[in-house]
Amino acid sequence: MQGLELSLVVIKRGFWDFSEDIPLLKTPDHPSISKKRVKEEIDVFNTWKKFNPSIPFDNLTYRGGSIFLIDVDCYVLFDKLCGRTKQLTVTIICPPSYPRAFPRLAENPRNLHDRIFHTLVSHTTRHAVYLCIPAIQRIWWTRHAPYAGIAHFLNIFLIWFSISSTNKKKSRINFYDRRTVIV
């Protein structure tokens, strides 16, 4: 009896390229020391939102120091209201090592909206820790640091959330409309 030979050919069909609709930033500085970085963060976020109007984030604003604020559409993200409101304004904290490290989303314990958001994310993902981001996205972030920004992080968060969510409608990446480029 002759041995059978099995041949496997792997064809790479494509990859996720963040730079298609979320351009990299040009300023490598922390937002607290560079007004140019702050402006670029907001401009890049607005570009991403322009090409992906169905994402649940809107209105990125700079509060000062290491703090940005962003509005989250609870109905789009969680398919329900957040208490009595349809929208929450949560904080994005840029740690001292940012932009080499990920920013922190909704981790200000003094902000009621952050606590509500964190509780809803925890409940919807069966208490998964959203900093447990898949390795491929961590590698992408590391490779592009310090030119990756808040919009890139929020995009990574949405990918993680859509995979981790118990909501059947959010069990696939569905925050992007037809104009989104996913190669």
C-alpha cells in the first residue's frame, strides 16, 4: 500500500487594513503636551465616522490633560437604552505611556456614565475583560505606535465587542456600512 501525499495550499484572501478608512496620525506626542495631536485625534475620528456613520460613537471632544469624552449610542451598541437615556458620554483616558499603550475607555469611577457603560459591557460580554484584545490587534497597535490613536482603539474595541457579545445581532462585526473598506 502506497502512502498518500496530502498537499495544502493556503491562499491569503486579504487582511484588515485600518489605514483604509482610519488614517494614521502624524504627531507621535501625548495629547497633554501637543495641541496638534489633539486636533489630529479629533480629525481622524471624524474621518472614521464619516466613512462609517453607523458606528455607535460620536462627538469626540478633548476635556484637557489626558481626558477625551465620547458619546456612545446605547441602542446601537447594546440594543437597549442605558437606564433612561439613549446616549452616554464616557471618558477616554490617555495613560502617560500613550500613544504607545492603549487608551482606557470608561474607567473613570467618578463618572456615572462610565460606570453604567462598564456595567453594560460587562453584562453583555459575560464579564469578559475588554483589554483582552486579540493578539493580531495588539501586534497591529504595536507596529503602528505612536501613530495609532483613539479611533483605531475604538475600532479594535468594536471588533472585540462584536466577537464577545452575547447579543446575537452583535455576534458578528456589523457596525460598518457598505462604504467601509474591509479587504
